[in-house]
Amino acid sequence: MRPPIIILLITILLIALVSGCDEVRTDIAEYITPPTQTETIQEENETIKIIEEENETIKIADSQAFSDYIIHFINLPEGEAILIQNNIHPTHLHKIKKTSYALIDCGGLQSHNELIKYLKNEGVKDISFLVASTVSREDVGGCDDIMLNFNVGEIYVVQKHASSGVWSSFKQQWNGREKIAKEGENIMLGDLKIETLFTGIKEYSDENERSIVLKGYFNDKTVLFTGNCYRKCEEVLIENKFLNVDFVKIPHHCHRLGSGYDFIAETSPLTAFSISGSKNTQNYPQYECERRWKIHKTRFYDTKKEGTIKLFIDKTDGWWIETEK
């Protein structure tokens, strides 16, 4: 009876060995296979999505990370608002992190409550400077309430003012803090330089051609803030070779009359951001505009679809994007 027992034991052992080998091969295969385009992995107790495109890696973190700079493209019912956050790292002399803020535009009349709530939730109390890049009521309609709810430093405005009631209400809050934006002038937010590229074409009646256009220098990355810039404004920027940037805030909520093919080709950004307004009545982002950016194979983000979008830029960790939705 012993031989059959020995044979049985040997058979069981062989089956176990074969099964074990298969498990090892599976583990090795998973280890050597790189993450796919949408694969989620676990890294330092934080879930991170890795996207690999054109040999470049972008990290999209689920929780807010600390970085040198954060640019908030804020989702509002109407109009645009961009919060620029400069985190000054602690040193042996200054143990407490100091953060400074700047605001570009304030959204429309429908948006002031949401904008104030968002800024307060982000811990904003003081705004070093405010840029009203246009006189459009959908972008400066909430500025007077911002002045009343936060400690605002300097206010940069366009050369040619408006006569609207919205602009008059905003103007009443200036109290001598206003400055006419000047081309070539640098505005500093801590160690962050923001250059004024364009301040409007006076002879044009279209207020959108009189937008303030800025270029921010965030470590080795540049960001173009375009206001409501239209074709004539875009032509001036191209002619003066102000472009060649890494990121673009798409002009005028991605209106079909902006974002010409030449402008897109000259900027050739890694990513473009549209602030369209979640309740806008103009179908922003408009099809023709969005199509032109996508034809150029630019990564396209829109606040109406993604909610508030945050662009993180850090000297050590590079850059990454976080979306609300």
C-alpha cells in the first residue's frame, strides 16, 4: 500500500509547485508592466493618476499638495476669476510659511457670493493686488464686493474706463489704490514676476480689444493670462513676439472670435484653460474655439466641465493639475 501513498504525495507536491510558479509569473508580469494611460497606482498612501503622453508625466493628486505656486481657475456661474497663490517656503529664519495672493478679475454680478465663499474657504484674507483685465460687467461685476470683504492692495485697471453702473460701483472702492496698467511693467507677488504685455488698443471701440494681458514667470514655467483678448489683440501679441509659453488662459471664455490659428500656433502651450462660466448663456466654450485648440493637440480644460481647476507649479516636483470634478 505504501507505493500508491508515495505516488499520491509526489503528485500533490508537483501540483503545488506548478501553481506556485504561475503565481510568481503573474507577479513579475505586473511588476514589469508600466502603468497604462489611465491606470491608478498607490504611492505614499496617496492615490495618484499617472498620465503619460509624449514622454511627459503629469501627476494629478486627489488631495491638495504643497507647491511653490498654485493658480486657481475658479468655476463661477458667470465670468472669470483667477487666484494666484505664492507659497513662500519656510527657512531657518522664517519657520512659518507665508502665502501671498493676487486676483485677476472678479466674475459677474451673479458670481460675487460664490467667489467670496471660495476665497474665504481657501484662507484668503489679504489680496496683494487685483487686476481688472477688462471693463466687462461679467468679469468685474463682483469686484466692488471683493474690495469690501478683503484687504486689497493695489488695483490695476485698463487705460479707457467704462461708464457703466458696475464700473462706477467698483471705482468708488478704489480710494487712491488704482494704477493704470502699463506695458512692460512688472508686478511682483513675493518672488513671482508678472509682466504686463498689453494694455489695450485705445482706438478700438470693442472693449475686448482693450484687455490687459499678463505673463507670469513661475520658476521655469510661464503662464499667459489673456483677459478678453480678441483677434486684433492677438495680432499685436504675435507681432511683438510675446508668446511661446507653457500654459494659456484661453481668451474670452473660449469665444469663437478669439483663439485664432496663428495665436494658438505661436503659443503652442502644454495646456490651455477655459473659464466659461457654469451658467453662461453664450454656449461657452464655443465649438469653433474649442475645436481649434484640439486640432493643435493642446490639452484642453474647461471649468464648466471640470469645475475649478488648479495648476500646481513647484521647483522640485514639477507641475500637475487638480480638478474639482
